[in-house]
Amino acid sequence: MKNGRKTTQLERVEIVQWIIANDMDYSRAMSKYNVSYGQVYSWTRKFKQGGPEALIDRRGKGKAIDQLTDDEKRDLEVKRLKARIEHLSTENAVLKKLQELERLDATHNTSTKQSKR
């Protein structure tokens, strides 16, 4: 079993076209291009279903804004606003805690000064 390697989209298209031209000979493609069977098989299947665009590696990339439906745009906006609310409430809690600590420190300092007299 061969380990796969990183390939560009153009390489994947070339490999798939070679496989189709050579009667779906996956094992020769594995040897010739130094790729794994799983890669070759999945690329061929994707190419047959969606053409060369199907071989673009989109892992980790979301849809472009213009490709989103209205519901998806609304869901993204809700998610963004919830994150904003969470950020602001955390910031508010930290500021309240800081004020409380400053108040305690101030009362502690005044009581220490009075006891030294």
C-alpha cells in the first residue's frame, strides 16, 4: 500500500485523465504518479461526477458570501451577534471584578492607614 503525497489540482486532473485513457488502471497510475489507491480512486469518482472543479481541495474553507442562501446568511449573522454579546458580557464581568477589587483595595488601604495612627 503506497502512501499518498500532496498534489495540485492540475496534477489530479492529469492523473484522472490518464486513468480514464488507460482503461481505469489504478495500480499503474499509483506506480507512475507515486500516489495511493484511495487518492486515485476518489479523484476519479469525483471527476466523473463533477468535472475538474470537483478536484479542488476546499478543506478548511467556507463558502463565499455570495454563495450563501438567505437562511445561511441569517444564521451567520445570528452566530456573529451571539459571539459579540458573549464577548461584551465577559468584558463587562471583568470590569466589574476590577472595580470590586479596586474598591476592596481602597477600603483596605484606608483601614490600614487609620490603624497606624
